[in-house]
Amino acid sequence: MSLKIGGTIEKVNGKELFYSEFAEKYLAGNQPVLLTGLMDDWTASKHWVSSNGQPNLIFFPTHFGKSKVQVADCDTREFTDQKRIEMSVSEFVNHWLQGSKENHDVNGKSVLYLKDWHFVKEYPEYQAYITPLFFTDDWLNLYLDNYHMHDDLDADRVSNDISCSDYRFVYMGAKGSSMDATISSVVGYIIEI
């Protein structure tokens, strides 16, 4: 049995769209729309993507290599999800670069997918993106920016990327990698080739 979806999704230049038009035509009407042009000036679009449109993987270990991140092993299940591994960004990028076109290297290593990297909390001075006006009503992060997850203030410091209470993530993975979670309410930047 297969699901057939009909219709088309309108493509609109987000730089030429007023918020009132967006709210009336798409938001209130619950109509999907593809907004273009909104990432052109992002720092992430300039630093994280090479001139050929491929991920600029060398940028990450050079600038953020020591960051500890959670990586999903796409080939291994653990309980009801993919097995998680903690590694540095440098280790993750090295694994990616050593992989073949199928994202498996000669040693048969698994396909890896970096997920839920609390990049914005860890690097608040590096403004990777500016949330487009249409999506600034971020009630979840607005609440969590002012909510302490722990009673111990030392455990809830902004610099502590393990206890971060935000939902602004970076996800990265080579073609063939995946994640089981839906990114419906996450503001992030996804790199996939």
C-alpha cells in the first residue's frame, strides 16, 4: 500500500514577502510554502558550504573541532533508536572524510550522523544564522532561554553544552545517513551531500 499526495507547493522569494501576507495566506490557511532566499546572507551559508555547493567539512574541525557531540550510528540499533556515540567534531569529520561514496570506509565503519549539537548555546558569539521573521515566534526556546533545568546553578551554566535547555541544533551527515527524529520544530542547519 502506498500513500499518494497530490497538489503543489508554492515557491516564494522570502525576501519579497511581508509577514502579514505570510500570516494571512499561508499560516492562517495552514498552507505549505517553500520560502527561498532567506539563507543567502547567513554566516553558515558562507562558511559551512564550499563554492561548489558541497559541505565545507574542513571548516568544522578548524573552528569547532574540540566540541563533544552526540553521533548516531545509523547501522546499529540500541533499544528503540540508533546507537549513540560521543565524539569530537574533529573525529566525526575525519570519519566522514575517510568514508567512501557509500559512507563506509575500508574498515567497514558505520554510517554516522551528528545530531542535536547545541551549537547556538556552545558558540553564542558565532551567529550561524538569523531566524527568519516568519519563524521568530519561537515560544519553546523563548521559554527555555529563561528556564533553569537544574536546581544547581553551577550545573546549568550557559557554557555547559551537556545541560543546555535549548532546541536550536545542528545536524550533519553524509548521503545515506539519517535520523529517526522529525525536525518539525527545530531551527537548525542541515548539511547532507
